[in-house]
Amino acid sequence: MALSVDDIGRLLATQGGEQYGREAVSQLAHALQCAQLAEQAGETPQTVVAALLHDLGHLLAPGGDGAGQDDLHQYMVIPFLRALLPDAVLEPIRLHVDAKRHLCATEPGYWETLSLASQHSLTLQGGFFTPSEAAHFAALPFSAEALRLRRYDDHAKQPGLATPPLAYYLALLERVQLSQAA
């Protein structure tokens, strides 16, 4: 079943109020902070929307990472968004976990910058890429956007940080959705 913009808004506004895994922020706060970081960096509207929605699959997955298993949230959400959004939004979402695996394999010291919760989830998600996996990832369309999204994701965990409201980013989501049909 495809999600509408209204469905996404309701999901984030209700279930998004729950704590984001083992982090000190809610799912909604994390999503808003991630979108804000992308916007402040001058990203395209599509990448800002990807930043907002990158962890939406956690809200759809039963149990999830908190249950001691990888919930595959980056894949789970794609069928719910496919009819609504272009690949420029979907692919960075799908690739953001692999971007963490890539950065751990290719950037010395990156692992140490991750929160304990993110380090824990990485072990559930397959750990560091091998050199060949990292090279394959780097060649994929939208891998550069996914790498930037990953960095926003890493920093979007600040308790009490002021962000624009959800309605602001849902309006951007509507514009990205409409631009797909144009």
C-alpha cells in the first residue's frame, strides 16, 4: 500500500514521537534535524526530503533494531514511497545504511565518530564493507547523495534542537511529489 503525504505526516506526528532507537531524541526530532541539516547544506529538495524520510521504515517495521535484529528499514519503506516519490529521493534512502558501511571501510576514524547506538546497529546491518563492496557502492547512482545523507543522519541527534515544524517539510515533500508528475 502506497503512503500519501497525509499518511506520512500522521505517521511521523504519532509514532514519530517515540524514542529513536537508543538515541536521546525521538524519531520525529531526528527526521526534522536531518532534513534541516540537509537544507542548511544547500541540498536539492529531493535530498532534503530523503533526509526527512530516511528512517521512516523504522516506524513501519515490527520490532526493528531495538529487538536485536536488523529491521531492514532502508528497504522496507521503499514500496510505500515508490508511487509518490522519484528515485532522487528513494535511492539515498535505500543506500543510507550502506553509506555508513562504506564510510567505516574507507574513512579512517569514521567508526569512532558514530554514536554507540549507531555502532551497535552497524553490527546488525553487516559491519564494514570489504574493499570490493565499498568500490561497488561508490559506483552506484545516488551514492554521493547517500553519503551526504549519512553525515546528516550522524549529526541529527541533538536533544532540544530547534527545527522548522513537520508541516514545513511536508510542504516540501508535496512540491517534490508534484514535480515528479510534471
